[in-house]
Amino acid sequence: MDTTPVYESSESPATVARPQPSSAPSDTHGSSRMRTIVTSSLIGTTIEWFDFFAYSTAAALVLNALFFPTYDPVVGTILAFGGIAVGYFGRPLGSVVFGHFGDRIGRKSMLVISLIAMGGATFAIGLLPTYEAIGVTAPILLMTLRFIQGFALGGEWGGAVLMVVEHSPKNKRGLFGSAPQSGLALGLTLSTLTFLALGLLPDEAFRSWGWRVPFLLSATLVIVGLVIRLKISETPAFQELQKSGTRAKMPIVETLRDHWKPVLLAAFCFANVGAIFYALFTFSITYGTTYIGLSRTTMLLVAVACSTVAFFGIPFAGSLSDRFGRRAVFTSGIVLTVLVAFPMFWLIDSGNVALTVLGYLLATVGFCASYGTLGVLYAESFTASIRYTGMSLALGIGTVVGSAFVPIIYLELLDVFGGSWAISLYIVATGVISIFSVQGLMATRRTVRSDA
């Protein structure tokens, strides 16, 4: 049995945990090192999410016509969004592979490899010939590269979170652990601003070469990320495993055999996070332009407004979780998204730009609370020897179940029921699933800690 203690649950400030080897030094050198680690994780996940949103935005704007031109425009959009689903199917495989080696040979090396894989696939998308040039081979290549992106993202997130959390002092794990989560907001902002600038191009120029620019720019971001990431050290928790000889021999086997319950519960915690995420940051562009009649520029600016709020709201939520506990903050976020699920669409459906922004911002607040605490919530749910595998696999499964088909589900709900109320109801249903799942995860975590 793994004897490496897991993190305290942070359910209460009075909770007493066993001493951890991952306490950060308090001297100037230690503070500087912690800043480098946090910056590395933030930049790494920013790059990953920039690449992800570049595809999502392009799918909503132009990829349907360029790679699926033989279909009805709505069907073409669904197929383009299908690339998002393909990417998510790559995540569980990536979580298994990167998690296994991350728990066997270290967190740092896996982070470097995942960043190179994601950056290479994204750059290649920017070079792809379209359907007009090479026929059906074009969408096949596009889906293949999307799978590679998902595979890389399956390894990136868990490692980035662990790099920060396993280096962090006990009383700041929530704050520092939110840094990789903030990369989502920053990556979305950079991607959206890039597309806004490209939107100034004539339509023909944008369709011809403009859409490729964000994918090609990712190469520069990858180089910057690698330079910083190579400077950081391995986490104290993993170094302790090496010294004590308690590394798992087969992390995936041990995870599925002994920790399958927290993996599944953590995965279902993500249900509402994925539902509200797409309502805010990807599907919103298609919904606003196609169903509400707002301009593409307006909807991209709405996305920037939401991501800006999220960039500051996510670390604030992480900090609150250090004070009030992970479950309290996470659950509060889910409850808020459930409460605003219908009002947000009432505001959006008004067609008024100011009310539309207000509707999206209301949902963003709840998203910050749940997503901002997700990383440390997952990290504290698994013992160190299988932590990379456990939390990556949980997110990989969670994103397949709770995110992969969400844009397509939303389009189908609109087509079948003809109103946004069906989407709101879907968000409420996922919220109920997440609330019950986090309660079960907390009970399981206490069991895991007592067995450690």
C-alpha cells in the first residue's frame, strides 16, 4: 500500500494533516523559485488553451466551409465542432500515457513532451490544405491533428497542476493551484483578440489565409513556454517517492484497481463545469451570431469580457478555498450556475448587447468558483504515487462525458426544441450531478487519507 500521505482535505482550517515534504522555502530564493513554477504552469496551460480555442473559434467561424463544404452549413458546423469531440477522446489516452510516466519518471519531463506535442499539432493545422485542394484527406488530417492536441492536453493539465500544488505551502495550495486554471482565461483572451484583429481582414483574405495565423503563432508561444519550463525542478513530493522507493510500478493498474471510485466521482464533478464552459466560451459565438443575430465582433468581445473576469476570478476562488475549503467554494460555484441557467439565456435572448454581456458574466462568476478550485480538489483526492494518473484520468473521463459532445448537444437541443430553455435545463441537470459527485468525492477522500 502506498504510504505517501495525501494532502489534507482543506475542509476545515482546523484539519490536521501529516507533515508534507512539499513545503516551499520561505527565503528569497524559495519565493523566486515559486514564482518561476507558477509562471511556468500559467504559461504552459495558456499555450495549451490558446491552441484549443484557436480551433474552437475557427470551427465556429470558418472551418465548416473550408473542410466540410459538401454539407449543409449547419451540418458542416456540427462536423467542425465534432473536431472538439475528437480532441476530447484523445484526452483519456493522453492522461493514461502521461500519467503513467509522470508517476514513474517525473512530472517535469512529461510537461515538456506534452507542450511540444500540442504545439506541433497546432502549427500543423495552420499549414493544412483545405478540402478544395486535397478532398476528403483534408478533414481526416484535421481530425487526426485534433486527436493529437487532445492527447497532449490530457497530459498537460495534470502535470501543470501538480507542479504548482506539490511545490506550494499548505496554506496557499488553492491560490497557487489555480494558476494553471487561469491559463484557460488567458489563452482564450489571446486567441479571441487574435481573431478580432484578423476579423478586420476582407472575408476572402480571412478564409484564404487569415484563419491560419493563430495556429502558426503558437510556435512562438511554445518556444517561450519551453524555455521557462526547462528551468523548473522536479516536485518535492515526487523526489520523496524516489528516495523512499514507493513509486507505483504500474500507476494505471493501481489507479483502476484501488482508486476507481474517486476517479469516477471526480470525473462527474466536471459535468457542470464542462456544460457552462461551452455555454460561455465556444458555443456562445455560434449561438450569438446564428440564433440571436449579433455580429461576430460583438460575440468575440463578449468572450473577451468573460475571460477577463475569469482571469481574476479564478485565483480569487482558489484563495477562498484556502480559507473556506474546496468543497464549499466548488459547490457554491455549481449552485450559482444552476440558479442563473435560465436567467442568463433570458438576458441573452433579448438581443440587447448590454443584457447579453450581463447574462454571460453572471454565469462566469459561478464558473470561476468551480473551475478555479478544480485542480487542487483533484490533486488532494489521490495519493502521490498515482496522483498524476488519477487526476489526469478523472479529467480525461470527465471531459469526454461532460464536454466532448456539449456543443453538438446544444445545437441538437435548439433544433429539436426550438428554444434556449432546453440548454438551461441541461445545465441544471449537470449541476445536480456535480453537486452529488463532489459530496461523494469528499467522503472517498477521507477514506483514502485514513488508508494512506
